[in-house]
Amino acid sequence: MATLSTTTVQDHVALSEIELCGELMIAASATEGERLSAARIDEVLKVTPGGGDG
């Protein structure tokens, strides 16, 4: 019988992306319109328009 490995691997980038998707879903469910504006998406994701890489 094979033994199961209990090693846990975490992909921190994937976890961050999942968290951001969750934040967007929460914001979308709270909006009264049909969709989030680009400005609201930027606000939720905490980015500045035209911010670039630095």
C-alpha cells in the first residue's frame, strides 16, 4: 500500500491572485450597476491608472 505525502506546497502568486479575484467578486456583488467601472476595479485592486512598473 502506498503512503500519502503530507508535504504542503504553497504558490504565493496563485494565492494572491485568488484573493484579488475574491475582492473583485465582493465589490461586484455590492455594486448597483451591471458591472464595475475601470476606476472601481483599480480601486479594489489598489492600482493607479498609468502606474506602470515603477
